[in-house]
Amino acid sequence: MPEHPVILFDGYCNLCSGAVVFVLKREPGDVFRFASLQSAYADQLLQNLNLQGNPPDSIVLEEGGRTFFRSTAALRIAKRMRRLWPLLYGLIIIPRFIRDPVYDWIARNRYRWFGKRNTCFMPSREMSHKFYR
């Protein structure tokens, strides 16, 4: 089990890569680690979850031996950030069957709205220790 919560994200997605930068700027200290869904680390984790060959089309949070997807992952990440962002975790009271379709609608349209990279997101040298490959 990793020492830090790990966020898996779509490394080709501009929205997802931007979200990683957003979290890096707002995490209190050295909280999260990151890996793109296209990485060997993500492949291994997804294989352990029996999701290999069909990677999720969402953010994934591995935290304390538990795995969270979609809106639940996003809200749990917000809960660990600085300032007012943890207040968003209050939305967890909205049932997943309502939250996840909104998340899925954004996920389905993310490339069209925000674009797609030709290569996978690469962290700066200063932040490379926070990324698994």
C-alpha cells in the first residue's frame, strides 16, 4: 500500500493534466502522488483491481488501501486540499447515482471542450518525485 494517496489521471487530457497542476498548487504539504492512466504503475494497480484491458474513463484515487472513482475520487481529493476546497466534500451527501452522471458527462466531453495532448503530461523536475511511472 502506498504511503501517500495516489491520483491516477488521463495524461493526454488537458483538463485532467490541469487538474493535477491545480491539486499540486493547493495540497497542504506533500500529500498526493500521481500517475497517468497510461503508466506502468496504473496498469499494475488496475490489474490488481481486475480492470486491466478496460481502464476507467475517470480519475482514480487510491487511498489507504481503498480505491475511489469518478465524483467520489474528486470529492475525496478536494477534502485533502487547502483553504475552502474541503467544503466541496459536503457534496458527498448527494447520492452517487446523481453525482456520477454529471461527472461522466464532463468526462465524455473533456477532449472536445479542453483538448487533448499529443504526448502524456510530464511534471517539472521539481515535482517529478511525486509521479509514478
